[in-house]
Amino acid sequence: MRLTFFMAVVVAVSLTGCLDDTLPPGEGENTEIQFIPNASDFQDFQGWPVAVHRTDRSGRPISLYMSRSVPAEGYEFAKGTLIVKTVEIGSGIDDWEVHAMVKRGGAYGAMGAPGWEFLNLHALSTGAVVILDRGDGTGLGHYSDPTEIPGAMTDAVCLDCHGDAGDNDYVMAPEFRIGTVP
Ligand code: HEC
């Protein structure tokens, strides 16, 4: 009886070992744990360490915020990097158009801009932020920035433009070129 119990434990332990062995790290599916942003991660984004203020190609005031420094070298932004762009239209922050990109890493967005999630946000004067929609950048979303797409002041796909910036890990602003100190 005792021996049977002991054998059962041994079998259970070796089975666990087998399961682990079926998914060797770095092989097959990308099982890297992703950074998945919540609305609270964007709270008070205007206080993030990197902030750029200028006008866009239509002369509208925009700001770009990044939660950490632009990488000094390499080909990609680090997992967990959050970037927000505000188009400061209307009569206050509640009216602004607010876009974000977050580096989730892992297998996310493998068919588009690998690792990046694209979000539309609504910023409130309290500093809080609401997520309006999110995805891998391949879906149609509200977008009215100045554009390489003729007449596109309605809806567009984030990757229509960001897909062209593959040489800078899909980040478009010249201030955020890898190796640049804004
Ligand atoms: C029509 C082209 C275009 C589309 C579509 C577009 N973007 Fe951008 N985006 C830009 C450009 C150009 C910049 C650089 C800042 C600037 O000059 O406006 C930028 C900058 C950004 C930034 C700051 C980081 C960076 O890449 O420089 C974020 C975040 C962002 N966009 C998110 C989005 C999201 C989310 C969508 C889809 C809802 C989107 N963008 C769709 C052109 C576009």
C-alpha cells in the first residue's frame, strides 16, 4: 500500500518533467510572456520621462510621450515600452485624439508589427485614461492625423503608415529614431 503510493508520486513527478520537456524554451511557438497594458498604465502619461511637443504636417499641435528613453542602439524598443501621441484639437484634453503603441513582445502582432499593440485612448482632465479600442494595428480604426494617404481624414489602418517604418521598429517620429536622444 505504502509502496503503491510512493510509486504514484514518482510517476506524477516524472510526468511533470515530461510535460516541461515538450516545450523547450526558444523553440516552436513563441511562448515569451507578454506585457499586456491596462488603462491604468497610461495614467498621467504627460509626466513620462520623454516628451516632445511640436506641430504635425497640418500645423496641429501634437505631443509624443514615451515611458522610457529611446534605445541608444539596436533594432527594437524594449518590451513594456509605452508611447502616446496626442493631437491637441478641440477645447481641452477631453477632445484630443489620443493614440498609443505598447510593446507587448512575445508572439503578439506577429503578422503585422511584431510585438506592438496599437490603441486609441480617451484622456480625461483628471489624468485618467480610457481605452477606446485596441488591436494589432491591422484593423480599421478612427484616425485623422495628417497623412501620406490622400484624403484620409476618416478611418484608417494604423499599419497603413506605421508599416512603412519597419526599419525603426514601426515607430515613425524622427525624434524617436533608435540612437536619437530627443
Ligand atoms: C496616416 C498615417 C498614419 C496612420 C494611419 C497612423 N499613424 Fe501613428 N503616426 C504617424 C506619424 C507620421 C507619426 C509621427 C508623429 C507625427 O509627425 O505625426 C505617428 C506617430 C504615432 C505614435 C507615436 C510613436 C511614433 O510612431 O512616432 C503613436 C503612438 C501612434 N502614431 C499611434 C497610432 C495608432 C494607434 C494608429 C491607428 C489607430 C496610428 N498611429 C495610425 C502616422 C500615422
